[in-house]
Amino acid sequence: MNNEIMEAITQLAKDKRIEKDHLRDILENIFISMIQKKYGSADNFDVIVNIDKGDIEIYQEKTVVDEVEDPVKEIDLAAAKKIDPDAEIGEEIVEVIDPVAFGRRLIVSAKQNLNQKIRDFEREHIIAEYQNRLGEIIIGDIHQIQKRGIYINQDKTEVFLPREEQIYNERLRRGQTVRCIVKEVRNQGKGPEIIVSRADEQFLIRLFELEVPEIYDGIVEIKGVAREAGDRSKISVESIDRRIDAVGACVGMKGVRIQAIVRELNNEKIDIINYSSEPEIFISRALAPIKPVKVIVNEEEKMAVAIIEDDKMSLAIGKGGQNLRLASRLTGYQIEPIKESEYYAEGQKAASVSVEKMDKLPKNLQKKLLDADVLDAEEILDLGREGLLELSGIGPKSVDKILEVVEQYLEEPREEEADNEE
């Protein structure tokens, strides 16, 4: 029975990838538990498990006495001399216990206990392993497709790709090999669930690290990513070495690097953008594939106005507003696009009003503006609040009054246009 137990245990340990030291500890604890069940105590017992030899040895230490009162801890002299002919009263003697003595029932119970201990160990091992692999790309084979998601075999471990973590327009098939990123480890009652993703922004970042050595080596840095999986992504990059073009490194010779990533993502469009610490430049680049005529930024409120050529407005906004949405997420600015014709029409209305003709503006403010060579409403708008505050003799309240008056003069032509339309 001893050999049968060890053979079964050793095979199970191989299947579950349990190390010998851990298996030995598990077995020793199980047999200590069996001893406690049979004898009520395990204080005077030792269990030695030799995995290499396939042996389980149980030793019971007893005191030699004239009359036995506690058979678990004491032994009479006659029985002791059968074990050791030189035994004497008061000495300690060690008796070897055959595992068969525990009976088949306890052995079966021990096997069940072992299975449970191995399952617990395996669960903890999987959780610890995949917690350390969060954000890492893994490769596995699809073995089951369900409505809520796809189950993938990855090195004898089952991982789960939920529907919401899939690329929506990608059709995966059973038996297909796929790459995913480890996104989350859930420790649930029925067992650990490893959640993987192909739609996460981190998956795109890891693919660039795999395909672009300069990113992996830290020469080119990924500054930000905005992604709508399956449709379009924008990624901003910066080189710490002036000799290396960040965008060129990501694209690769004849586009070989970026094409590999696009193929992996089911032909998802990817805009690679050179990062800039200047918001106007960064926003202008982020609106690719178009280049705005002008970008006006409000850094305090994280808002920006992009002046777009009339015939390129639809490209700037993108299908369903996608291009504008991704550019806003990438830059961190809420971007409002305005047609070039509308912007300059407003500018012409403003330019048509000179400071001298602004009757609603107090004379002292008119004089201060004219002394500073600010001649019309367009120049006032170009200066903005900060520029006006830098002018001599003009404080915050004066700036509020100047801007209020300019707005009134801009509103009047709009009202006239509305009357004409009616």
C-alpha cells in the first residue's frame, strides 16, 4: 500500500507541477492529521517522507514502563524487548508504524485530503504566477468558444478572453493560436480566473515593445496611447536620442514593423505621432491625418480650438467623431474644431470695428489701447486676457470690460444676419 500511495502521489505531483519540497510538506501534514484522528494526539510521532525513494516512514516514541496506562505514549518491557532486546524500564524506545495500520478508510480519506491540498496549492501557485505576469503578452490555443467569451489553453492553464476584451470585428476560431495580454487575476470561489485582453491599450504598447527594439531598450519612449480597438489607435512617441527618429523607428524599414502590429490587430489603423511638450504642436499632430491651419489653446481649462480647412473638416472629426475623440484623449485637451471660413469671417467682423469707433468703451480705456498700438477688435482678441493684462495701466476689471464690449460689437453683425435671413 505504501508503494501504491507514493506512485499515485508522485504522478499527481508531476501532472500538477508541484516541487518535491512542497509535496513532502503536504504529505507530512496529511499523515500527522491521520495520526491525530487515530490516536488523538501526534506529539510523540514523527513522519518522514522520502520522495526520491518513494517511502513514507512513521515513528512513534514510547516510554518503557512496568504497567501501561497510556498505550499511545507507553509500552511494557516485554513488548519493548521485541523491538530492542536491550530495552530497560524508563528508557525511550522508537516503534515503526506501518501505514497499513491506519486502515483503508483512513488511507482513502488521506488521498481525498491530498487531492484537496494539491488543488489549493495549484490555485495559489496559478494566482501567484499570473499576478507576476500582469501586463505580459502570452500565447495560447483557443479550445472553447462561448457567448460570454473564449477559453484559451496557455501552458496547461486555462485563461479567459471575455467578449468585451476582444477586438469586436475579429473572428477567432477553435484551435487558432492567439496572443493576448494578462489583464486581471480573479480569485473566485470556483477557482482562479485569469482574464486576458486583445482590446486593452496595454496590449498595443506591448506589441510595440516586441516589434520596436528602440522602445524595448528605452531609446524611444511611448508617451501616451488612445485606442478604439478594431478601428483606430493613436500613439505618441518621443526619442531621447536626437539621432533616432521616433516615428521612423516605430514604422520600420518599408513599414515592416508597423505592418506586423497592424496584422496582429486585424488591420486596425494606427497613427504614430511625435510627442511635443507644446500643446499647440501636439494637438496639431494628434489630429492626423489632417493638419489644422491654427490651434488656439486654453491651458487652464484644458480646452483647444482647432481651425480646420473647410474641405477637411469631415476628416478631422472622423467617422462618428472618432478622430477628434482619440486626439482629445491622447492630448488631454477637449478639442473643438472650427471651419477656416467661419473663423476668418468672425475675424473680419472683429477687424471692421476699430477701437476709436467703440463708443461703448470708456474713453480712458480707448486711450490706453491706442497708446499700446492696439487698434481694432481683432488685435484685442489676438492678445487675449493675458496679453491685455500686460499692457500698461490695464487691470483685471478693465480687461473684463474691454472683452465684454468687443463681444457686444461681434454680436451685432450676427443679429443683423439673423434679421436679413428672416
